[in-house]
Amino acid sequence: MRILRSIDGFADEVGCTLQTGGKGVIEVTTPFYLAGGNPLRFCIEERDGDTIRMTDNGDVLFHMAGHGIDASGPSAWYEVIQIVDAFGVQVSYTGEITGGDKVSEAQGLVIRYLSALLAVAAFERKCLGEIEEQTDERARSANWLLGTMLNKGPRVSYS
């Protein structure tokens, strides 16, 4: 798989685990967590042509709803849509957080996509009144690495 070769080094440096599935799909498990300790996960699929698509399969909004945050439909997702849009990522009408690009841009898309998920996780914690806390050294290192890679990227405010 071309995607695997293009993101393997980055994933290892950040602390993600990659598991290949059928039909050109890679499941990525990150060292980052949503409220309550659920790990941030997403899938990358290689599509026809020379493109890739990333999706959380609707898990993040489903998780937020399970913690009492209104995720009943697109109008309730307004803030999440604004957050992920700053990273060039979208929320589909079914509640999936998705992103797409050329295979040659896979590493950049993974960085933007993971950063968008981290921003949504921080938003979720704020909504629930939780203190943002990364106690795992690897997660702190990954946060620093993503910040360094995105130093010219979008800035998102949660206030």
C-alpha cells in the first residue's frame, strides 16, 4: 500500500499504531484520548485514482453524544464543523469527520486530520468541564511534534 509507506515514519514518531485491513484500509490508533479515556482512532482508505480518504466513521460525534453533548444533527455540529474546517477537514451529513487528498499528500493530510480531531477532543473536554491533561509522555511529545509541523497552519480558539 502506497499510503502505508508515506505515513509509516510519521506514525511511528507520533506514537500511532497502524493496522492494515481489507480493500486498502488502514486503521490508525493514536496515543490521544477523548473525554473518558476513549482513544482517538480513524481509518485511511486508498481510493481509485490517486486519492485517499480519512474518516472517524462517526465515532467522535457519537462519543460526544454519549457524554451528553448535543450531536443530534448538522445544526448541533456547528462548532465542530467550524473547528475541523480550520484544518481543511469536513463533517459529512452522517456525522463522519472526513478528509481527503492525493496519496502524495498523505502525511500532510494525516497531520491536518489528527490536529482537527485533537481540536475537537479539546472542545469536548471544555464542554464537559474537564481539565485538558496529557499524562502520557508519548502523547505530550506527539502534541509538540504536531504543533511544530503545523506552526504555519491554522489557529483555532475555543472561547
